[in-house]
Amino acid sequence: MSSVITLRRAALLLVAAAGVFLLTHAHAQAQWWKRAPVDFEECADAAEKAATKAEKTSALADCNAKFAGRRKPGGGYAYYDFLQDRTFDIAGPNPTPEEQKKIDAAYTAYLAKERRNNEAAEAAARQQREQQELQELQARQLQQVALRTDVERVPMPVERPKVQQTIGQRKGAPCAKGSFSCEWPRLSEGLNDLKKLFNPAPSKPAKKS
């Protein structure tokens, strides 16, 4: 009788021990599944298992806030700085303080370069405007010179010769009475008549029959 009781107690103890082992093992597995993600990719995989679309979107936003780096195919992580449009290699899922200092220094150099580029572009645009204004000024000056040259080439009206005026007067144009220009034609005709009286033209010889 005593042996049966002993065996029964032993069996109860064995069952109890097995139950404690199983409970401990199940608790350990639950803790492994509930551990925090180590990087963005692991966090995003967990977010994909969300029940609703809203929960998934919220979980992905939390992943972006917690992890700045992204896994690289060959190992390690990369950090993309959208302000510089540049990617930096980092050791872990987030930049270390030393890595963040290098990223900030690169951004300062980036801003300085952008400022120099903007100043150079403004200087080039200003030079182009000045050159264009100079060309327009030269074109206007050439146009003015061409206009003056054309004006100088136009012939000025000249006074009619006095001989032409005298001919016009002989053809009936009015003239002042007693002026030489009016009396000279009549005097010339009278002199011609006197020459004919004193110097008659020789008679033509008679034709022989």
C-alpha cells in the first residue's frame, strides 16, 4: 500500500515538473516573438502583419521614425540625406554621433557649394544682360550713322543758270522794261540788219544755157 502511494506521488511530481517545463518554454517563445525589431526592414516586416491598413500605415511611420538607415545588399547600412540628395554609409541602423557629425559637415559644404554656384550663375546672367544692352546700343548707333549718310546723299536743289533764264525771257517770259536782258535781243537783231545792208550777199552766177 505504501509503495503504491509512493509511486503515485512520484507520478504527480513528474507531471508537475513537466507542466512547469512546458509553461517556461512557451513563455520563452512568446518573449522571442515579441522582441523589438533591430532595424527598419525587420520593423517593416512586422508592420505588414497589421490587421488593418490604418494600423499598417501607422506602424510603418513608426519604423521610419525609429530607424534612419536601410540595409545594404553587401552588409551594413546606408543613410539617405534628402537635403543633400546624397547617401552615406553607416555602421548600424541609425547614424552614430560621430557619423552624424560627418553628415552635418558634408551638408555645410554642400550649402557653401550651392551658394557659390548661385553667385556664379547670377554673375553670368548679369554679364549676358550687359553684353546684350551693349549690342543694342551699338545697333542704334549704326542705325543713326546710316540715317545721316542717307541724308547727305540726297542732292540739294541748284539755282537755274542765267542763260536759261534769258532763254525763258526771250520766249515770252516777262522782264523789266529797259533792262539789258530785255533790250539785248532787239539790239542784236538790228545789228544783223545793218550788216546785211553794208555787206550784201554776192549774186549767184547765171546758169549757162
